[in-house]
Amino acid sequence: MQRVFDIFFSSLALALLSPLFLLVVIILKFSGEGEVLFFQKRVGKGLVSFELFKFVTMIKDSPNIGTGTLTIKDDPRILPFGRFLRKTKVNELPQLLNVFLGQMSVIGPRPLTQDSFSSYSKEVQKLISMVRPGLSGIGSIIFRDEENILTEKEDSQDFYSKIISPYKGSLESWYVKNYRIKTYFKAIIMTVWVIIFPSSGSVWSQFKDLPEPPNELKSILNWKP
């Protein structure tokens, strides 16, 4: 049922959003560096890698500059129009094509680069590679404001690798272990909800048995026991 909905949802969304896509393509083509789409290898189901699609929001070769694959608030590598795309999450919409092609699902663990994926424990890697990665997911919902969180830390890369990444791994593992079609649809609703109300802490009441955040993240994530 989930795959059927993925195909229906992605094909319908791609059709309805095509005028928006065309507008974004035109703006990107004549602003910034003229690039439109960003392609990056990500780890998918069964550890099979695939090309993730995104609208370009940063300067060329940005993963090899500054904070690498981590992005912070007011990151100087972000292009002017890219800020709008990232804030509204429009830059993620080309991944609907990944969903349609069967490389991703609407909801699932976020697809990671090989380096980021390798930072998870072998147990977590094995677990989350059992399902298709998602356009959104529990980790994405909870860490919707990740760029701002990292901006407030002196050593953002160290904080990410020691605090955020392990907790994200536990959240993604929770989703795989507790998957139900009800959970899938509830996560879709919560994704829309937190985009509209980014400071909402409703996720904790909707998914009551989520792993408890480490102390360093409780207040930041509006954790409610």
C-alpha cells in the first residue's frame, strides 16, 4: 500500500507543482551560477547508492568548502535565492522524482552520503537500510531547524557528530522498528504541520514513545516527556 501511495502522491505532486518547478528553473538559470539541479550520491535501500535530486541552493563545490556537508544559518555558501528555497523546503521537491522512480519513499529515514551513513553504528546502518529513505521522516520533523541549532555551537561539526548524529540514528531506527501505515500517514501530516508551525512541539505528543533526546538537545527540540 505504501508504494502505491508513493507513486500516486509523487506523480500527482510533480504534475501540480510543474509550474512552480519551471519558475524556479528560470530563476536559478539566470541567477547565482546558472546551475539548476544538484546531484549527490546517497545510500538507499539495501545499501544501493542513487543520485539524489535537489534544486541548487549553494555555490559549486560547497561540500569541499567551509563546514562541508553541514550547513549553518547564514552560511556564506548559500546563494541569495537559495535561502528562500531552503527556508520553504522547495529545494527538496525534486526528490519527488526519486520517490516516483522507487529510490525513495514519501516517509522514511533521510538518505545520507556514504560518510554520514558510516558514522552510524553497524546495527543502525543495517536497520535503516532495510527500507527506502524518505523525502521526510521522523528525524527530519524533529530536526527541522538543524541549521539554526548548529549555528549556536562553537564547534558545529563536533556537536553534530557526537550529539545530533547518534540521536538521529536512534530516531530513524525507531521509525523502522515501529513502522505502521498509520505512522507513515501521521508523519506526512506532521511534516506539513511543522513547516507551517516550525516552533510546534506536537511531534512528542503524536509519537509518544520516541527515544528521549540527550540532555544537550531537550530544550532545543522542545522535548515534552
